[in-house]
Amino acid sequence: MGDYAEYMILGYALMGAVLGGMVARLVWRWRALRRELARIEQIEAEERGENAP
């Protein structure tokens, strides 16, 4: 291996961790937005006098 192979491996591992964290954050936020949308729809249905599903 070259003199800098360890740094290259560390760099790829760090970027993988950063990208994995970004994907996890996007998934977490997507789920939170879906829950919020369902809550808003339920409130709107209650205001119209309909039974919420």
C-alpha cells in the first residue's frame, strides 16, 4: 500500500458515515412530515364535521 492509503480509507469511511447520516435524517424528516400531514387532515375533517378515519 502507498503512504497515504490509510488516509484514503479513512476519508471514504468518513464520507460514508456523513452520507449515511444525511440519508437517515431525510428518512426521519419524511416520516415526521407524513405524520404532520395526517394530523392536519384529521383537524380539517373535524372542522368540517366529518369523522376522521
